[in-house]
Amino acid sequence: MEVSCLDSRADPYAVLGLQRLECIAFRNVSGRISPVLRDIAALDTFFHLNQIVILHHNNCGATHFTLDVQMDDIRAKCPDASEEELETVARLSPVRPDDDTALRADLKTLSECSFLRKDLLANVMGLYLDVKTGLVREVRL
Ligand SMILES: [Zn+2]
């Protein structure tokens, strides 16, 4: 299974040359792993997954603003949001620098996940796509 940004330039099927039935892809803003960990656990129960691939890319929309900008925007638009809800939003924010720092953090998050099988966690791959050149490189912890 694969986790990637929902940006059309980071379509995992096109970037990795996969057929639709070869891989289950979770796509979210920035391709972060934390929002989909529970879904991965559920999928592993249904299908017994054999690999997790995380694909991040440069020039991501999530690199074009800061966490402060995001939180100020939410507070302005949703003044009734509780501090607890805002803390959750901030903790799971897709905002990240325009490099592979967040990908390394996601690989670390996966390596420390207590509710996914160790043999599945031993088969994780981090990939970083340069959207300008189309080149993909592997990133390790
Ligand atoms: Zn993106």
C-alpha cells in the first residue's frame, strides 16, 4: 500500500508505474503517515499488506505556508473551535519544510508504531519525488 500527497503531480500510479489493482493508495495533503495509521491497521486485517511506501514531493502546497498561518486561519474561520480540537489539528498538520525532513519523520513514526506488524514495518520504503525533473529517490531513516 502507498501513502502520498493528493497533488496531481504526485499520483503514485503514474509516478511508480503501478496498475490500479496492484496497490492501495491513501492520498492526503502532503502524504503524511499519521492521519492514515489506523486505516493501514484496518487494511492489514482485511488484506494482509506486504509493503508500505510513503511518497512525498518537493514544491508541495503544504510547504507554502506555516503552522502559525494555518492555525490563525482556522481560529479566524472557526472561533468556536476548542483548544483541544486546535491542538489535534496542529499535531496532525500537513505543513512541512520543502525537503525530505517530514518524510524522515514519517518513517520514524512508522518504525515506532506499536499496532502494526513488525514484519510489515520492516518493509517500508520512503520515496521523494522532484516534481520538476520527475526523478524519485529513496529516503531512509
Ligand atoms: Zn503535495
